[in-house]
Amino acid sequence: MKRLDGGSHALVRLALTCLIALFVLVIAANAGYAADEKKQSIPTLKVGYIFTNHHTPLIVAASKGEQFKTNGIYLKEIAPRQRYELISQGKKTAVIDLVTSKSGSESITLFAQKHLDLAMASITAVMAGIDQGTPIKVISPLQVEGMALVFPKASPINDWDGLMKRIKSSKGAVKIGYHSPTSAPKIVIERGLQQAGIKVTHDANDSSAEVLLVDLKSTSNLIPALLSKQVDGWVGPSPFPELAVTQGVGKIVVNLRDLPPKGFWNDFPCCVTAAREDVIKEHRDIVQQLVQLIAHACDWSNKNKAEAGELTANWIGIPVEAAKASTLVYVTQFSDKWYRGAGTYMEILNDMGNFKGALKGKTMQEMKPVMIDTSFIEKVKL
């Protein structure tokens, strides 16, 4: 075998050096690509809502989908009513999984278990969660109004005065149902009855009470409870009062905004959008995009009430006329009136002894920085 001379040895060494250098470069490039890929990975966020037109803006955003493209942020359907891509300025920024809850209190439980990242729920449910130590914040308002007291269609009760007469003349407690212990309708009717001098209880064994409030566990149980006479009447969020009317089952005795004293309950906040604090910290840009999208959907829903009602009816499976009868107003700013209403809820819940933790004895002014992050809604442009 012919020996390699010195020059050949040098060429071999050079070739090996080049191969090693190339190998190192390839490894480094792949490592860098993998790091960039990981850095650019698209997160999946779970967003909760309830089958009610209080949450119509989310339903509208999902239903309209790419028709909202001109606004810069929209949802692109992957699986109908379940999974969507969040698109912002032409780029996919997140995958959104929609999660349905039976009530605001269930949403708060899912928050605590980290099964939800963002959710729409009543402000009172969110307050209860924060009081219990659930690390969430309100990131935007959603709507006001849309709560009513319903009795059977054949009932002689037609208004608040009629209800007072029925309560005073009844031999036993009048049973009024509600769908969630932390729901705004339940809080409002309880305080309204107390302000009218009515003794209210949650204890079926309390024979001295004039009104027994009954937890029906879910909005889906409201109309069946009326049909089965489990309760004499119930309070609930739109569209369920309207649905009871269109189905010929019940009638609206009073919209809760009209409870005495006159004007006190007008424009009271109900539902909000909330998010876990760790999600806010880790995905600020995505949270901002979602707040912008929902605010646009709120604005669109106010301007297109009939179509918003149709989209909601098709989504949650109710008659279109029930959805169109809604008196809801969707809001996109934390107004002074909104804060006054939320503060009243806090006062009521404290008076009732509902708060045991962070909100016990506190006012809205004291807890505003703890409960609410206004930075997202302040950047919204419509």
C-alpha cells in the first residue's frame, strides 16, 4: 500500500476538520431551529362561557369568524363550536378551546382547578371566587340588565305589588328558584325582597320565613322546575325568562331592573370576562387580542340586535323570537355607574355574610386593584 506523503496527510486533516466543523454547524443550526420553534409555539387557551345571551359576544365572534377579518382580529373555525384559531393581523397567535359551564360558580371551580384560562361569568361569581382565593381578575365588563322574575303563565301575579300580596297572604313560604348561588339574579332578588321587609331563607326547615330561595343548580333546570311546580317562580338571566314566555310556560312578573326602590337597579352589571392571573402574566398579548375581539363583538351585537339574537338562538338552541326579545346591553368600558353597581353587590354580599376571605368587610374602592385589571380594555379601539 502506498504511503501518504506529508502533503496528503495535511489534506486529509483539513478535510476531517471541515467535516467536523460542518457537523457542528448543522447541530447548532438544528438546535437553534428547535429553540425558535419552541419559542414560537402556539398556546392553547380554554375559554369558558354559559348557554345564555349574556355571553352573546363570544358566540357572535365564533359565529361570524372570518367575517370579522377586517377588524384585524378574528376566530378561524377548526371544529364548530369547540375549537378555533385566534388570528391577529394575519398571524395565528393561539388556539381557543370553548368550554361550556352550567353556571358562574362552576366556572370559578374550573378556574381554581386550572381547567379554564379565561371565562365569562357574573361579577358576583367572580367576586366569590376571589374571596375564596382563586387567582383571577376581571379584565373587561360584558353586559348589564337582562334579569327577570318569572311565574307560571296562569299565575294571578302580574307585577311586584302582586307578588307582595301573594307573599303576605301565603300560609307557607313562597318558593323562588335560582340557577346559581353566586348569580347576579339571585343576589338582586334576595336583596330586593329584604328591602321590602320580607324574611328570606335558604333553609327549607325555617317555618318563620316568607320566601324560600331554592338552588336549581343550572339554567337548564329553570323551566322544568316551573312545569313540575318544584318552585312557585324563579329568577334567571336572559334568554330564559323570554324562553318561558315564548314556550307558553311562564310570564315575566318583573324585570329586576324595575325592583324598588325606583331606579336603584337600573344598568346594574351582570357578566364580565375574567382570566387567571398566571395566564395574564404569561400571555398578555393574547389576552389583549381576545379583549379587543370581544369588545368589537359587543359593539357589533348592540348595533345588530336582530342578527345577534338569531346567531345566539341557533347556537344555544332556542326559538329566535326568544333571543330577539332580549333587553341586554353589552358594554365595553368600566364606567362610574358600573363601579357603583359592582360596589353595591360587594356591600350586599358582605351584609349577607357571604364573604369569608379576601373581600370580607371590604369596599370596591379598596379591592379594585385586587379584583380588576383595566389595562386591557383601556387599549381597546372600536
